[in-house]
Amino acid sequence: MKREEIRVCILRVGGTNCDAETQTAFEALNVQAEVLHVNEVVKRRSLLDYDALVFPGGFSFGDYVRAGAIWAKWILVKLGKELKAFVEEGRPILGICNGFQVLVEAGLLPAFEGIAQYPEAALATNHPPGYNCRWIYIKHENSGKCIFTRKIPKGKVLHMPVAHSEGRFLLPKEKEQRDLAKLYENDQLVFRYCTSDGKYADGKFPINPNGSFHDIVGICNPEGTVFGLMPHPERAFFWWQQPDWTSQMLMPHHGDGKLIFESLIDYLEKKF
Amino acid sequence: MKYHLKVEVGLKPGHSDPEGETTSRLLRELGYKVDRVNVSKVYNVILEASSRQEALTKAEEMCKRLLANPTKDNYIIIVEEEK
């Protein structure tokens, strides 16, 4: 598939607020990216018209019930069959922040045995509590399964912002260690919170900004085609989005988030 | 028949409750001898059902499908006839 032919659908509902930045990031890489309200897809389109799908950040449905829960159940009711076909065909789905919460609540992540009927993980209230908006460091842990990070060497430390109040990744207590082992065995663990020199946060705030179990930042499904993370790669795409750009003599040409978009596009160019 | 479902969703034991911890800290500052605060959410659902048992079954379904995340949440359901 040629790059100019790639069509990305960025879904939105009431409360989504990172759709425009995500679209700008894709367009900067010469990919067609369309922001669509879910109702628009239901009435006039099909998800299968697109090569990749993004659930962007925001506060869908006011974060009522639990962050991401209402959007997740709603999309399963309205577009469940299309969404399942999309995943089964290996078309990529990215969930950023609220989008990650949606993917977990919809059973698309971690999806140990395929799409789960009920959530197998949770993104709970931050510990310490409150909305946390800061730049953090994350270490790439994936060995090549996740198609969204194939351009990032394992062990590389990236710099990105988080902005959420429900980002504490949890596995069920009764099978916490077993499920963690599965994440490693299936190469589903993608990023962990760390210091600027790559030491794991070990739960310490603010290096781990939300108290996530095992410093988990983001995971993918066993096939590596569905990926969710709490930080915002679209807000770390251009060099001028970085927090210290005015004080630096030499800035890189892009922010670290760009690597995630490039990896996705590279996968689509080669696979389809 | 209309039924009133009172569905209380709270955290399972062993999961930390940052909202409860913060609240209990402040209650202690206010002079109360508070050991612990657990925060839960209550949904009052008015539902049409043919029997109390059916209303309870529907409430359990609602919890599994939307109101609770089994990874971290427990729930308690009370069913009453709606007057």
C-alpha cells in the first residue's frame, strides 16, 4: 500500500479533545486522516473503509461510570461486528489515554484469549489521587510484537506527556502475577515508567505518575495490532511541542511520539 | 411491575482507594477518629420486570456489562418494589 492511500479513522464522541492533534500528526506524515463522530460511522460509513483506527484522548461521556466505560460499551453495541472484523483482519487500532481506557473496557486489551466479554484489566483512579499533567519518561519493553513500536529499539527511553486522573493500570489481584507473566510471554508489554536514564520507577511518584502496577504505561494485544498507552504521542510529535524547546540550543527535528506514528505507517505500507 | 434497584459499586478488598484515603486523612484533620474510608458509587435504577428475581438478574447483568469492572469492583444489589 502506498503511503498516500492509507486512510486512518480518528473516532470521536462528546468529550473527545485530542482528535485534532492526532489528525495533524498523521497528516504531517502524508497519510489521510479523518475525524469522525461515531454516529457518522453508524449512519454513513463502515469502519472497514479504513486501514487503521484511533481512539484519541479526552473525557468521553464525561468519564461517567468509569473513564472509557460508556464509549466502550456503546461502540460494542453499535459497531461490535465491524470492530471484531477489524481486529481479526489485523488492521491496527491505537488507543491514546482515554482511548486506552476504552480499549481495556471493551475487552480489546489485553485480550489474552481474543476479545474478552468483560474487562480483564482496569485503569483506576491515580494514586496519589488527582489529575496529573506532566512530562514523563517511558522505557520501550517490546521485542517486536507491537507493530506501533517497531521503529523503536528495545530499551530506548522516550519523553512524552501524560494528562489523566484514571491511569493506574491494574490486573485482577487474584491472578496478578499470572497475567503479568502472560504479558511478558506474549510480548504484550510495551512501555514502563522510568527515570530519564532508564531506571524503572518502582511505583515511585512522580516517575510513575499514577501508581500503575509494575510501572505499566501501555500494552498491546497478543497479535501486536491493538495498542493502548496513557501518554500522548501526538503531543510529543513536533520539536516545538517539547517543554524545554525555548531553552535548548539544539533541538531534535521531532518529538519521540513521532516514532509511534511512523511505526504504524511503516507496518501498513508493508503489510497491505 | 416496577422495581427500584439500588446498585452499590465499590472496590474489591486489596485495591487501594486513593479517594477514600484522602477523605479519611481530612476527616482526621477535622478531629474525627476515623480508621478508614471506602468510597463507593450508588446507582438508583427504576426498572420494569415481571418479578423480583428477574429484576435482580437484570441488575447483575448491568453490573457485569457496564456498572462494575470485575478487575477491581465489587457490587451489592438491593431490589425493592417501586411505589
